[in-house]
Amino acid sequence: MRTTKKNDALLGPAATYQHDHPPVRNVNVEYQAKLTFGQHVADKATTTVGSWPFMIVQSTVLAAMAKLHPGYLRAWDPYPFILLNLLLSFQAAYTGPVVMMSQNRQAAKDRLVADHDFEVNKKAEQEVEVVLSQLVHQSRLMLDALGRLEALQNEPATKEVAQRTDEILQRITTLTERIGNSA
């Protein structure tokens, strides 16, 4: 359908709205595709270290070592448990920075998601404004049509036809009642 200014005025704001922004994108998929192998490893390590199974296994190993140390492993790692301390320090020294790298990446991803949400909200707000303008336009058209219908009803010729129609309906109703009573 070819539009003209007159048609556009009748159809309202929705007829002329240009939905020309790019489609909504999935920021999570885009961000995941850009991660390097090292970043994937850091995220997986962070996920593992921050899980209940890891905490349970580590607690079990530490409890077993504490239980075995006094009797069986005394010569291997005597009381100040220097080897155990070294192992735990080594784990903390490497786990801490890996977790921090993963958290920094997650913060950057969160900022991207927030920016994307803002863009989507701006687009949605524009489209809601167009829909609301269209509804106002339709309300005006409906009120205008209602006014025209009321004007037609109040014209003398139309009023006379309406009265004649009412009289005919009254006669039909009376005749129907008579037929019903006689049967």
C-alpha cells in the first residue's frame, strides 16, 4: 500500500515509525566467544574452588592428614607441619590470583550486560511511546466518528426515520402479542 501524507495522518504515528535499530543480541554468547583458553581455565578453576564438593574434599584431606600425622607420618612431616603449610600456601598463592582474574572478567561482563540492558530499555521506551501515541490517535478518531454519528442522529430527517421505525416496531410487537393471545 502506497502511503501519502493524508493516509499517514489517518493511520497515525505507528504507520510512520521506522523500526531501524539492530536486533537484540545475546551479550553472554558474544562474551563467551571472545574468551581465551587461559580465561576459560581460570573460570573453570574458580568454579571448582568455589564449590561445595571442593570444600568437602579439601576438608576431608586436611582432617585425614591431621589424624595420620601424630602416629604414622611423624617422620615424614613433623609437628609444625611445614610440608602441609607449604602445600596450603602454594594452593592459596595460585588460587587467589586466578579467582581475582575470573572475578574481574565477570565484573567486565556485568558492565557489558548492564550497557546492553540500557540500550534495550531505550529502544523499548521509544516503541512504547509510539504505541501510546497510536492509542491516543485512535481515541481521537473514535471520538470524531462518534461525534459524526451523533450529528447524524440529531438531523431532522434521520430523527423522523427513527421515530417511524419505532412506531413500526411497536405495531409489530402489538400484533405479535395479539397473535400469541389468540392462539
